[in-house]
Amino acid sequence: MTGAVEGAEDAAHAGVAALRGARVGKGDVVVGIAASGTTPYVLAAINYARRRGATTIAITSNEHMPLAQRAEIAISVEIGPEVLTGSTRLKAGTAQKMVLNMLSTAAMVKLGHAYENLMIDAVLTNEKLQERAVRILTEASGASVSAAEDALRAAGHSMRVGLVMLKLGVDAREARKRLTAARGDLRVALEE
């Protein structure tokens, strides 16, 4: 980690190998990221993904470059010249990280991992996240902090189960049953 591996981006075969190893195909989405829009690794990976039937998205800084042309969806953030010519890790890198944050957030919402504007499927691996879960359940349900703590504990630390418990006044078993019947769709389980 102390030295850059600059040549890796030129290895087109490695881009294909990475996707082949991941068994990319129909139903997958592949996002290619290259500020220049010409990186061989990324171009080869996008081409391979398209041949395999995956949906392809390009994130680049120039809509006229090959990456934007080859992907089905192109997100081109025109950021202008870098402060230091030759370094795309400044404005271009920051802009691309913001786009990735938007994509991942939209994907999580679309997959049902949010309730209103609240994360509902966090994995509670530490004390900070457990405290956040209690705050989220309190806000989403209108219940007291102690009721949210009790529900979360009874739900086996599943925020989704805990929310159904709190909003519908049911126990954990019934909440799980409702979620199963709703195929995990929180709004259906809550009858909203």
C-alpha cells in the first residue's frame, strides 16, 4: 500500500477476468468508472459486461469519450480542468465519489432498505449503530426510547421486525410472519 500500481489500469484482460470471476451476466449492473473515459481496464470490462447481458453504466468526466459511448447509461460530470493538471484524484475523483454515493443510496432505497428517509436494515455490529437503530425506530414509530430498545432486543436486533412490532403492536413472531407474507416488503407488512 505504499507504492502506486499505475500499470494496472492498462491491463484490459484483467478487467475482463475480474467480471468473469464474478460471473457477471443478465440481471447484473456493472458501473465503469474512469475520469478520462479511456482506461483500458474499464473499457474492456464494460464491453465484456454488455456482451454478457449486464446493464452497463459509465461514470466519467467527458461524455464524448469511449466509456460514455460504450455504456448503456452514461453519467458524465463535467468538472472542468483539475487544479493540478494530470491529477484526476482531485475534482474528478470527488465528483465520481458523489455520483457513487447517489447510486448506492438510490439502490438501497429501491431495494427497500429504507423507511421514509431512514435506514431500516443496518447491521448492528457496534454500540454506535445500536444506538442509531433505537433513534430510528423511535422516530419512525413514535414510540418511546425504552419501547424501541425492548422491541429491538425482542426482534433479535432486526430493525425491520422491530418497526413492525412497534407500529402494529404485535410481538416479534407475528412481525416476522407479516414480513414473510409480504415477501419482506415493509410497507405491505405495515399495511401502508
